[in-house]
Amino acid sequence: MRSDTNLNKYAQTAQASSTTVIGHYSTSFGLAARLLTAQVRTPVRTIYALVRIADEIVDGAAAEAGVSVAEQRQLLDELELETERAIVRGYSTNLVVHAFAATARQCGIDSSLISPFFASMRRDLDPTPFSAEGVAEYIYGSAEVIGLMCLRCFLHWSPRGATELGVLEDGARHLGAAFQKINFLRDLSCDREMLGRNYFPGIDPLNLSDEQKNVILDDIDDDLAIASAVLPLLPPGCRRAVAAAQGLFTRLSRRLRSTPADQLLRSRVRVPDGEKLMIALTSSIGPGAWKR
């Protein structure tokens, strides 16, 4: 018979697998996550791990393994189904899914957030050009719901009333959207040349002008400003991490604005690791970061 000790050991192993995923795939998100209190850090890492594994199905790893587009869709379907089942049963043979399901059960992450995410992942396998409405729907599923998932973790130990919750959810969505739009610009060349995607309807990535780039960045900066305004409302245990992540992407926005549009097709704009550490430090001790 399965004992609680066995299940706890399995859960700890599953959580460790999520830590491994974030350690191998993200310096930025990983750095910000380390600023979370331990209580919140583990659930957030499990969210990142599931999202990363799903993203790898559509962003190259599966294709390099010889998996066809049809099979990639099937893999996404199976991963979503296994995730939903694991939330119900409390167990999965997939360690990443098991860890995420535990977080979902604890923090109230349900299909209202999970389904849009997988829908956006499937959209990446559809070669049909995006419309403006389609991009907005894609950003919601691929980024905004991730912010909402993390917010549910943040507020699990610090619940809020309906009005304040609505403000925080709006901020989480805008921050997620800003992150995604910045990455669209950073990955302009790869998305266009290697994956055949264009997330900017009406704009030819090969002929992006500085004026068009700056219009996109104006929209991103509006998102960041909305998210920044609600930062003081977040619980102290997560505020420093969110401030650090926002500080990093604000710096990326500035670097993108100072980079000629035609250069975005030749190189990926990034922030050096040493500068990331300084941003994390200054953001985490800035105004509101420690306010209780």
C-alpha cells in the first residue's frame, strides 16, 4: 500500500524536477523566483516547468526529434489531459505534471486558466497568419494566464476582497502581456526565419521600421506602467520578485528602443547577467518592495 511518506517523497522529487527545468531554461525567471519566499517559490517553479515543457513541444525540440506537426498536436492534447486528470486524482507519472497539479489543487488553478494556455500552444502549430484579435487571444493564453496562475499562488496565503483582486488580476495580465510582447521583439528573427511566425499583424518583420518598433514599445511601456501601479498591493512575500522581473523587462524595453529596428533581425537583445543581478538588487529594495 502507498503510504503518506511515499507520496511525500514522490512530491518532493516532482518539485525538484521543476527546479531543474527552470535552472536549465531561464536565468531571468529563475533569478526572480529566488526572491520569492520559500512558501511561494516552489508553486511558481512548478507553473514555469509545465509551461516550459509544453512550449518545447511547439518551439523546436519536438521537431528536432522528428515529431510531426500532427504528433505535436497530439502531444499537447495528451499533456493537457494528463494535467487535468492529475489535478483530479492527485497523482501523475509525469513528475512535472504531478508537481503542477499539486500547486493547482492547493492554489485553485483550474481549467479556466489551463485551457487557454494549451489553446495558445496549439495556435503556434497553425500556419494561418494572425489577426489583431488572434494575437490578443494568443497573448492572453500564452502569457496573461501565467500571470494569473502566479497571482493565485501569491494570494493563496493572503486572500483579498473582490475589488482589490480585480485590480491585481488586471496588473498581472498587463505584466504578462508586456513580457510576451518584449519577447516577440527579441525573437523577431527566430520566429520569422525558423518557425515561420509573425506576431505583429500588418507588419513585415523583414522590413520593420524604427517608427513601427517604437509604437510597439509604447504599448509595452503602457502595460508595464499599469503593472507597476499595482505592485504595492502584492503580498510582501512576492513583491520583491515581481519588482525584479518588472525591472528586468523595463530595461529590455529600453534596450530595444535604443536598438535600430533592422538590427533586431540579426541579434537578440539581452541584459548581461551582471546587470540582471544589479536590477534584481535595486528592484527588490526600491520603493514599495518591503512595504507591509
